[in-house]
Amino acid sequence: MKPAIVLAAHTMGLGVIRALGINGVPVVAVHYNERDMAHVSKYVVEKIKAPHPENCREQFIELLLEHAAHLGGGVLIPTSDETLVAVSQNKQLLESHYIVACAEWSIIEQCIDKKRTSSLADSLGVPSPKTVPVRSVEDARKYEGEFDYPCLVKPCQSHQFYDRFKRKMVVAEDAAQMYQVLEEVADSGLEVMLQEIIPGDDTQGANYNSYFWDGQPVVEFTARQIRNAPPWFGSPRVVISEEIPEVVESGRKMLQAFGYYGYSCMEFKHDPRDGVYKLMEINGRHNLSSRLAIHLGVNFPWFEYRHLVDGELPTVEGYQSGIYWIDLTRDVGYSLRYLRKEGLSLAQFLRPYLKPHVFAIFDWKDLRPFIKRCIYLFKEAIGAVCSSEESLEGAGRQSVLGT
């Protein structure tokens, strides 16, 4: 069988590696982040340490070309935004050596650049939060009075913002805080947007996962978010399979509009003010909770591999609702950290664990990634304590972004 070269080895990559490995596909894991753990999975036949695809993009592509001598003809599968950008921007070059499992940059850019996603949604009449791009404090003043507080200061390219500030977005409680965030972001050169906050807790979030080809959905899967990390504005830490037909029409409409093909995950949030699901973002790569669909027989990575290698389009008759996906370490950690704010009872916290579920990382049959993850988190916690002890109090104005 042709090898699958999985680019990035965190939770998304681990889901793909296991989904292909259990079907006998030889998997090569390309890792570049110290927090990565998927490359120690028993399903990995070769692991390659790579330069960071965002900070050292040319070197990253050169590495893939160098390994084409023995991996050529294999399937390149980006599983992070950084690898997705690098591969899609160089797809034509890479296709002379590999089968590339992503669309070209002109399509992927519509997903990566959130201001483009928002603009496309507006033009199609797909409901989404009120969003305006801003380049400076002066630019933001034009919209003063148009946004209620708190509002979000959100990056146009999430992965770049997270690499720089270690958070996905900032909640601005008032105008003064919003302007302070914009001043700090201006030094980084990153683009940001102002976005209204859709009220409601994490259970109002929904995922629309699909595999598209020739403008049509071949396989679709929906799920509801239960708890996020951090709560309200983070990425999922607990998800439940559920049929949510309200997001399917909007999801199809968006993907068809810009000619998307391949796998994607779209995130929506139900707005209690009008009862409508609003589009939050599109991910043009495998998502955090991909193992939930895989566990239920909707094995998107395997479908993608077989289609690209053998030309066989998948078919799925259905899937079971009410099955949980749990990111164990993040769920325990954030539940303790936000115990008072979330207000979860013990019964609410335990419910996903007492019902049929699948874990994101923990797996008795493939323990090494979970062990590596725990070791990293332990070292990170020790480092945070040491850093806190060494910090000086009252050293000028505190940074909103914590940098």
C-alpha cells in the first residue's frame, strides 16, 4: 500500500494516524512541535522531525521533496493549519512527487483567512456573527457604537495568532480594552477582526464534517459541542454525535460557493436570539474530534485515502447519535480551572464518561501518545510554576495578551 505522510502530530494528526493504521496503511508522521505526541503511536512506521512549516516554510517543503525519493507516490495529509497553508501554496510542486490531500491555495485561503470566510457568508446570505476587519485603533474607532461589549478581537488567521499569543482570540470587555489589544497586535503585523459574541454556552456549538467531491457532499457527519477549552471561546474538549440538519444546508452552500473539495469541518453556533445557527469558521483539514466519526464508522481519513489512491468514493448509510468524544487531559484540567465559572455539577461532568464514549488520545491499544502527552503537560505545569515565582509584580501596565 502507498504510505500516508501525516503532516503534524498533535490530536488531529493522531486521529488520522490511527484511522489509517488500523486499516493497514503504512503511516509516516512528520512532527515539528514539542507538544506533538502522535509520532510515537504504534501505527507509525517512520517519523520525521521537520522545521516549523509556518516559520521555516521553504525548509519544510524542501524536506518533503528530499523524502520523495523513498516516499514518493504516497499521500500527503496536512492536519494543522500551518501544514495546510504550506502544502496548499506549493501543491503544484508537491503533486509531481506525491498525492496531495488538500485543495490548492486559492480555495484553502477562503477557509484560513477568516475575513474572507465572513465576507463569503455575507454574500451568500449564510447567517454568521457581525464581523468587521480592522487594521488599527483608528480604523476601529469608525465602528465605535456598532458593537456591544463584550466583543471579540479575533485573528484573520488563527494559527498565526495562536503561535504568537498562545490564545485563539481575546474577549474585550470594553472599548479601552479593545483598543489596548489592537495596539499590542499591531506590533505583530497580524490582521484581526471585531466580532459580536453569540450568546449561549458551549452546548450551542455544532460541527458539520463532510467529504466533498465535484461540488457535492459524498459523506456528512454532524455533532454537538458539550464543553470547550477554554469555556465559551475555545476548541472542543467534549463533543457528542447528533444529527443537526439545520447546519447542513448552510455548510453545503458555503463549500459549493468556492468550489471546495475534500474533507472539511465547519463550526456553527446556535443563536438563542433568533434561533438560527451562525457560521463561525471553516477548517480545511481534519479536526480535533475526528476520532468520534471514525469510531462510529464514518472514517473520513480512510475514505479520503481510498478515494485518492484507488478512485473509490465512499458511501455511509448512517451513524449512531449520543456517543461522546472526550479529550481527557483537557477536560479534567479545564473543568478544575473553571470549576466556579462553568458551574458544572459532578453529575454533569461525569455524564460523558458514564455514557458510550471514545477518547481523543487515551487508548489502551496505543498508550504511548497519551503517556507522552501527560509527560509534556507535567513539564509545562512545572515550568509555569517556576515562571510565576520568578515574575515581578507591578512592572507597568499589564498586557491584555499576556506576552
